[in-house]
Amino acid sequence: MALRFSGIIPPLVTPLLGRDEIDHVGLERLIHHVVDGGVHGIFILGTTGEAPSLSYRLRRELIDRATKIVAHRIPVLVGITDTSFVESVQLAKHAADAGADAVVLSTPYYFPAGQTELTGYVQNLVPELPLPLVLYNMPSLTKVWFEIGTLEKLSTIPQIIGVKDSSGDLAYFERVLQLKKIRPDWSIMIGPEAKLPAAMQLGGDGGVAGGANVFPQLFVKCYQACVSADPARILEYQMAIDALQQIYEVGKYASKYIKATKCCLSILGICDDFMAEPFHRFLPPERAKVESVLKSLSSPLHSI
């Protein structure tokens, strides 16, 4: 496949106004915000987009609206991870019809698949997909890794064009990068945003950084500094990204990462911070903490 991704691709939050209602105005503002910030693509219906909590109807509506707003200015990647093989295929077909550029697949969740089962699952799924496929390693939530041996077997499938790794394990990430000896065309992207410079130093192609929803230019400039091997600038951006991690320390549940991102966007007037159930937006005390962090970051970030 000729398609190849690199740079900063935000895993877009899904702006909501209610249980099954997209914040359309907020979605448009958010997409313009990240596109104007220089990102190299967007990834909708991922973890940060609360995809498993959204109805199939809303997922299709989001694909239609997002692709229309982007209007082919940058690539659109669509998450199709599901517990149902058929639903993954149907969503991929809808994404293709809407004009998306690729689909992204993690390991099926709830029932943990063995590696032989996982290999067969992907081998059976790919021929049904109308778009190139990026594999998404997210073991903290799906309970299953794409083990290196499995990725090596799947690397023989031309339609698979890369891997997004959100394990946070840089030793694993480095081993995935070794597969470029077999597939030099693969795009290998890091998930955890604070590890972007380290991943780039190892040979990664960029990051799928949640914080780029809020501060896209920061991550784009960090990526550019890594590409140009400018250690002083890399250190400056790394420090700013590390400071941004304070927003994820607000709250006590695992959902705080998405809550904090949506809360920031709400404070900045970009979109609503309504959360898909079973989660809920931050209450005023937590929101005040996020706002305080944002205020402390705004001045130095604006100078970057």
C-alpha cells in the first residue's frame, strides 16, 4: 500500500451534548483547532474518543461529520475495534463510503483472544475491509497484546500499513520498530504522549497524542524538533509536555484522562465536556484544578 502516516495524529475526543447526541458545533471547532495547529491527521473513534461507549448510529454520524469537516485536508483514520467481527466490517465500509483514509483495529475486548486466535481473526478480517489497516496495541484496556511474533506473521499482509502502540513499554516499541526490516513502509506510532521524543529517537514515525486535542502546536513542534534532531528544542518541548501531564492527575478514576482532556477543551470554549456513560464530566472542584493547570501552562506554551 502506498499510504503512509507520520507526524502528530490526535486521537480526537468525541464532543457530546447528551447520551446519544454529538456536539456538532464543538466538533467543527475542534477539528479546525487541530488542523490549524498543524496536525498530520486525525484518529476518530479511538480510546480518547470513547468509542466503545457510543452507539453504532452515533459512530456512523461522527464519521460522516468528521470526514465532511476535514474535507481531505489531512488523513482521517477511523477506529473499528469491536467485540463483533461483523460490526467492525460494517463500520469500516461506512468509513470508506464517507471518504476516510484508513481504519484502526485493536484486539477484541471482553473475551481475551490467544495469539493464534488473534492472528486468524485479523487474517479473516482484512479481506473484508475496504481500507488500509493500522493495528492498535492497547493491552491495558483490551487485556491482550499484539505480540511481536503475531505482528511478524501479520506483516505479510500488504493491507496492514502500521502499528499504533499504547502499551507505554518502550522496549516493546523498539522491538516493533525492528519489523521495519520486513516492512519498511510501515508507520509505527507511539500512544503515550510524554514518550514521543524517546519513541522518535528509537526510530518511530510520530505520535497519536491525546494532548494534541488541546495543544496541537506543541506536539507538532516537538515532532518537528525530533525530525530535525534539535536537542535544545526537544528538551524544551519535552518539559512542556511533561508539565501538561498534571491535568491527568486530577480525579481518581481511570476515566480521568479523557475527562481532563474534555474539561480542557470545554474551558477553552472549543466543545462541551459531556461524557458518554458510565462516566461523567468533572465536577466544579476538579474543573477548577484543571483550569488552574491550564492557566499555569498557557503563558509558557504560547511562547513556544
